[in-house]
Amino acid sequence: MDKLLMIAAPLGERLRRRKETVAVSESSAGGLISAALLAQAGASAYFLGGAVTYTGPARLGLVGITPEDMAGMRSSSEPYAMLLARRMRERLGATWGLAETGAAGPTGNRYGDAAGHSCLAISGPVEIVRTLETGMAGRWENMLDFAAAAMALLGEGLDAAGQG
């Protein structure tokens, strides 16, 4: 967890300095992204909210993604991660939407993805989506890696959007 806090601290400061906000949707990271961002003093200046969208009912109830929105798309995919990021940004009126979806382990998911598979996305002034494959079966280790990679992606987005 210390690693996540070390990543979150400068992210929070950058968001605060830029007067930008973030909304988070995470599934396999289990709330670790939100926890790390919220553990920073002054988080209320940049953190608008988060949702652990681990199930279909959570996806619908918390993010408003319907079965029709999911037509031709599956969870744990780059298109789905981007949909989550965009939807969180829009619903909460945030500068940035940050999303993570994957298979923490110890086994893979029902879609054929191995443990350690995660798709990450940011939506805001720039949009980036990518897939992470840790190659590990350890659930906790993967959750930590997914959260770290998601926050690193947000940092990459902040860099790409400029302004410090």
C-alpha cells in the first residue's frame, strides 16, 4: 500500500495545483485506487467520487451502464475500460475519468483472460487506454499492480495534457 500512497501523493498535488478533478471506476483493484487518492490530505479538492464496479448490477446502479450500452462489448476489455472512464467523468462532472477492469486472480475470468489481466483508461483532456498483463496469479499483488498502473496512467495523461 505504501507504493500506492507514494504514487498518489504527487498526483493529488498536481490535480490540486491545476484545479482539476477525478472520478474513478475500478473493479479488480477493489477500491485501492480511490483509497490511495483519498488518503492524501486535501483530497476533497480533486477527488469527486469512485465506484467499485465489480458486477453487472454495480455497473448499472453506480455508473448507469445498461446491457444495451454493453452490446458487442465485454468486461475486462479496452473498449469497456474507456466506457467506464468516460461515464464516470460525465456523471460526476470531473476533469478526468479513470477506470480499471480486469482479472486479479488467482484464476482468470470467464472471458478467457488470465489472472493479472487489466484494462486501464483515462478520459479527459486526453484519452488513453491500455492493457496490462502482470503474468502473476497472486490476487493481492495484482490488485496493487493494477492500482499503481491506473494511477501511473493518470499521471501520463496529466503530462500529455500539459500545464505541470
